[in-house]
Amino acid sequence: MSFLELHDIRKAYTLNHQENVILKGINLNFERGEFISILGESGGGKSTLMNIIGGLDHHYDGDVLLDGQSLRSMNVRQMDRYRRETIGFIFQNFNLVSYLTVLDNVMLSLKMTKTSHAQQVQQAQDLLKRVGLEQQTHQYPNELSGGQKQRVAIARALASDPDIIIADEPTGALDSENTQEVMDILYSIAAEGKLVITVTHSQEVADYGTRIVHLDDGQIHDELVIGAPFDVVDKQPTRYRTLGFRQMFRMSMQHMRRMWLRYLLIIFGSSIGISSIVVMLGLGSGIQNYMNHQITSQVNPTAVQVSKKTGKVSTAARKKATSAAAYKAAVNQEQVTAAKNAEVTTANVKQLAAIKHVKSAKLGYYTSTQASYKKNNRDGQSPDG
Ligand SMILES: Nc1ncnc2c1ncn2[C@@H]1O[C@H](COP(=O)(O)OP(=O)(O)O)[C@@H](O)[C@H]1O
Ligand SMILES: [Mg+2]
């Protein structure tokens, strides 16, 4: 039985109803003290495999066994412990917490242990010394070079004293000098008896390993053993605890202190955005209300006016009128006659009310006339009904 065993690991992603097989049955055994290089082209499934080994991905077929125990048989708490105490992750882009100092980044994992604060500081300082960063403990990640950042990440991964270090393209963002420094440190970790698995697409980086596993297109193509595993050094078990409220509160406050300006700007920016939306919506509905009011006050779409025409009524009296008073009297007489002609009866109203969708019908009158009297009556017009 090996320390870590992969049994027929298969994994596929389904995109747009199309199954994309990423890992096509991986069988591998690893021992403590081995420095494994997983070498392969980009997209070959290396990171997918590391996420499965690291307990970050549960959706796969096959089995991962640690000291003979399947990860599938572990409950949530055991998986938490596995990720926290057995695995140390190192990523290409370092994944450091930008608002924490180098020392606090390394102490992140130590805060979960039952050792005293003074001991945690001492351990973090020892780890930073080991990776050659004892001078940088109080600096922030953005004040460091890429190689230094990766060395902080290594110190942080080592803080929980894990049995397995997974380094996914740890030198992908580094120049050759920093690559060598980082690989030397990883080599020394394996030499202490830990299992170090480095993922890379570079043959040069892979050559640091004691065994090179060639993974491409989801399959192991070949394995090359370069050296025997290193001897295992017994380690002291670390006692862990869950983070207390005080600890979490302190970390949140540290985060706030470091990021207050950014948060202030975010709050300011967001409030401008929200206010603009409110103003725009307010303006929008205001304009809409105004339009509605204008339309309904001019033309009420729910009220339909039905009129009955009087017909043309013109009397000889108007033409014969020789004074404004006589003309007006003639026009009045015409209007009375016209109104009589056009009288709307209650029967008419009932007829209208009976039409489908008409709620009610009301009787009303209006008169209009544009008649005017001019001397000799030359410009006189007939009244309209
Ligand atoms: N979450 C995902 N959904 C769909 N496809 C994915 C996902 N993650 C990775 N892949 C695909 O799986 C393949 C292998 O990816 P990865 O394991 O990251 O390769 P490598 O690390 O070797 O470059 C790639 O083709 C990638 O596009
Ligand atoms: Mg990858």
C-alpha cells in the first residue's frame, strides 16, 4: 500500500449538452519523500487532477486513497482536516492576502492551531527564515518580487506541517533565477520526507523531480524515475482548533483597517450609482405621469364623445338684418331651431349605454357659433351646429 493512491480517476465536464472528458482513468501511487513532477501541455488536466487530490473537487469517478483510506469515506469534518492538515497548496499566482503582512499571511494557518500567540509568531518567523525572508516579515505582498511572494506562499503552505505539498505551476510567473530558488526550496521540502507534487508544463522545472509523470490529454503517457524517495522524518502532531469569534473579529478588523480607503471609494461610487438610478427612475416616471396627464386631459381615452349634428339652419332674418341686435336675434333663433332638430333623446342615450364595453352614457349639450355681423353683412357666416 502506498501513501497516496489514485485509482482509475475519471472526470468529465458537460458543456452545452456535450461531454468533455478531461481525465481518462489515472492510476498513480505516491510515497512520502517523493518529489513528483506532473509534466504536460496546458489543458491536459493537471490542475483538475490536483484539485481532486487536494480534496477541492468531489465530482469524479475512481478513488483517492490516503494511507489506504478513501477520501469518499470521509465526512465533512474529516475532509476539512484533510485539506487543512494533510495538504498544502501553492499556486501560480501566489494567492496571498494583500492586506496582511508577510508574517500574518504565514500565521493564517497557525491561528487554527492550539499553540500560543507567541509560539505562532516564532513558528512563522522560523518558516520565513527558512525561505530566506526574515527581513521582509512586516512588508505587504505588493512590496515583494514574484519570487519573494511565492516563497511567502511556500512558508504559508508549510505552516500547517502538511504531509503533501501540491504546487500548481509554482514557477509559471517567475523568471529563471526565481524559478531555481523556488524549486530548490520545494526540493528541500521533499528531502525532509514530505510528498511534493509539482505541476508544470516546463521540462526544465520537471527535471527537479525524483519522478516525472507525463500527463497529456487526460492520460498518463509515461513515468520516469530519477531518484529514490527521501527518508521520512517523524513529525510532531499539531493540535488544531476552530477559529474563535475574537480571532475572526480581529482578522476582519485588520482587513477593514487596511482596506478602508478602498471600501470608502466603493461606498461612494455605489451611492453615486444608486442615486443616479433613483433620479433617472424618478425623472422617467415623472415624465411618464406628465405625458399621461397631458394625454388624458386633452383626450380622455376612456370617454368617447358622441355628437348629433344639427344640420344647417339659416333663416332669411339673418340676411335681412340691418343692425347687430337684429342679426344676433336671428342667430339665436337659428340656434333654437337647430337644437330642436338635433335633440338627443333618452332613448338615444339608452341605445349608447347598451353598446358592449360601454359603462355609462350621459346626455350633454354644447353649442358653437362663429357668426359675426359686419356692415352690409358681406362677411357674415352661417352658424355651425
Ligand atoms: N470548470 C470547468 N468547466 C469546464 N471545463 C473545464 C473546467 N475546468 C477545466 N476545464 C477544462 O478542462 C481541461 C483541463 O483543464 P486543466 O485541468 O486546468 O488543465 P491544465 O492544468 O493541464 O492546463 C481544459 O480543457 C479546460 O478547459
Ligand atoms: Mg493548470
